Amino acid sequence: MRISFHSHCAMGNLSLCSYIIFFFTLHVPTLESVNFKVIGPDHPITVSAGEDALLPCHLSPSMNAQEMEVRWFQSKFSELVYLYQHGKDQTEVQISKYRGRTELLKDGIVDGRVALHIRNITPSDQGQFICFFRSPSFHGEATLELKVTGLGSTPRISVDSYQSRGIYMVCESAGWYPEPQVQWRDRRGHHLPSLTEKITQHDNGLFEAQISIIVTETSSRDLSCSVSNSHLNQGKESVIYIADPFFLTAYPWNVAVYILLVALGLLIFTASYFFWKQHKTKGKLVANLEEHLAQKASVILDPITAHPDLILSEDQKCVTKGDTAQNVPDNPERFDSSVCVLGSEGFTSGIHYWEVEVGNGGDWWVVGVARESIRRKGWLNFRPVEKIWAVECDWGKYQALDSSVIHLPLNERLGKIGVSLNFEEHHVAFYDTDNMVAIYTFKEVSFSDEKIFPFFCVWRTPGKYIKLCDREKR
């Protein structure tokens, strides 16, 4: 910056000129841009599959970043995980993989501190994330490493068959990441060679291990199967002891046949009891659902709360994900980030039941209930901590959004869901009404004194919809 003074400063004003020169010498440098560094963790951030990740970074020295651009990306600058620009979250430019799963936490942005919150971490999220800040005159970035782990199930050891005058044993365990190490050991902890070993990676990125061995009369009878995670330095182990009666050569053939017949009889009895119990349970479930009809709520959607991307049908029974945002007022009741809508009527007591067609909801939808005081602005974490009790479909996988994500082992694609809101027993229950199966129940729910509203979200694919439906008596 160049500063000019009139060339003929009078001698009497020499002190004044000196003061002005001193002032600009002292203060002008502060008008220039201040360079900064972007600082992230100096160690990898390790998160278990299915959990949430928090990736923090900050400016040094501390400064207000509200008017800066904050960009998160992985390998390519243009493929955005998240973008904050012009003082707003620019979620419409995110790559599809992270839409609806990410949120930028900005509580400390006036000091240059932010954190990227990623929901429901999968192995495909593993890798480097770059936190990038840009001001009008300077920019900087920091690289963070995210490691995904999975501590799988306790190994299950089963007797498969008799082979080569021995017992063919199989050990199985699933839900590991990265690829686990699996082995058989004897009672002294010595490694035993396996007959076969198979490691399979499923669509969700997690690994399943299967290892087999043949145990003979002369080999060790005390066996353990161990599976370990190298990233966590942790593992799980199951132990089994094979007694003499299981070896066919130890007893005459007639005794062996007798033992097999007894085992077969017990198996048939157990199977019969299981099917009877299942039939009885299903009958009770049908009776419960029939009882719900007496409290069946006539639910319609509230257009005042609907996110601008949502299109409601004329009868307010169906909500569809639109191509573009609708021109609607930005009233306080409307959701502005999470693509959601509430039912028009709330409840404070009694038992209420309604059904929702979700078969055309696409890759991602959420159905449940929420308190009246639920946040309408900003991204929601669909959990009880946000006053929401719901189940979701996330890329075709079903899960209950409790205090942690509960994966639901459903064998078929859901077509219709029944929702039961029970103030008397303090629970919210969900049913697969096509197959008459209970899906999940939130128990000991604290409803407080607020109204509880039906809650719906549909996201990602334009044209997909969910629909409130009337239920025919069975």
C-alpha cells in the first residue's frame, strides 16, 4: 500500500506528520490478509462399521470462518463430500453417496473450528478426507485419515458330518473389517492346520470367515476357533471339546445307530415345537393388529411442514420426492434440510395405529413418530436423541434407528409397514403387515407432555413415494 503526503509539510507541523507516519507504519500491516494453516488430527480416526464418524479440523491462528468457503472432498476436489459456501450449506452439490448422511458442525466456526459428521459408516468410506478452507485472498487444507473396522460375531462351531473316520467341524463368523485372521488351535494354543479356509466379502464391505478341520480319535479333542482384527488387535474365540461317543469306532454300530435315532427324535420334537410356537406367535400378532383397528388413526400429511422437495397428493395421503424444490413459504414449521413431513394431527394419549406403503419408496426412506418440538431447520439425526423413533431403508438395507443402529434381518423387501403408538405401555412398534411379522419395538419411550406426530421422509430418487393406506380387516 502506498501512502502520499503533501510535499511541503510546514516545519511547525513536523510533529503531526511524524505521528501520521508512525500510525500508518504501525497499523497498515494489519489491513493485509492474514495467512492461516488448516490443522487436523495427527493420527487416523478409527470408527466401527455402522457407527457415526466425526472428522474435526480448525484454522491456526483462530479466526472467524463464517464467510469463508469450507470444502470436504476425498480424491477429487470437485467430488464434494460437503460444501459450506456464502454462509450456507450447499448440500445439493454433494455426491450421492453422502447425501443425507453428512452434516457440518459449525458451533465453533467463529473461531475457525468445524467438524464433519458422517452417519452409518461403511467400509467404502475408508480413506483420506481433505478439509479445505478458502478466504478471498488465501487458502489451505489438511488431510485426515478415516479407518473403518468391524469386530464381527462370536465364532460358531458346528459338526457338519463324518469324514475319513473323523468328525468334520466348521467354524463361521461374520461382520469383520478388514479381512480377519482365522485359525484353529489346540488346548495349548498351538496352531492346527485347517482343511479348508474361505474368506468372503459381502456387498456391505464386511467379511465373513469359514474354516474347517477334521478331528480324529488320535488328534486333540480340545479345540478353539479364533478370529481376530489386525487393526484393533482384538478378536473372538469359541471353544469345543469332542467326547469319545462322537467317534463311531469307539462303540459298536448298533449303539451308534441308537444314538442317531435318539438325536433324530429330539430334532423332530424340537422342530415341531418351534413351528407350533411360531404359529402361536403369529396368531397372537394377528390378534394384536386386529385390536389396533379399534384405535386406527386417520392420518393425513401436513403440507405446512413438508420440505420444499416433497410433493403431497390432493388427499394428503401420498408424499413424492420431486425433481426440484417447490415454491413454498419458509415458515418456522417447515423442514428446510432433511426431506421430511409430519402428519397433520398429533397425539398425547391412548393407542394409535396406521399403515404406510413403502414398496415404492426407493433406496432411502424413514417412517416413524416424532415429538412436536423436533428441529425443523438443519439436518436431523434420526434417533431418539433428536426426539424421533423410526425405522429406515438405507440403500435397500433395513434398520431401526435406536440409540445405536439396529440392523433388521428381514428376508423380503418391505411392502407395507404398520406403526403402533402406545402411550399406555410407552412404546412405538413397527410391523411387516404383509407377512404378519413384528419388525422392531422401541420400549420405555419417554413421550413427555408433548404431542407425538407421524413422521415420514423420502430422499434421493425423484418420483419415489410412500403412501398412507387404509387397512382391510384380515
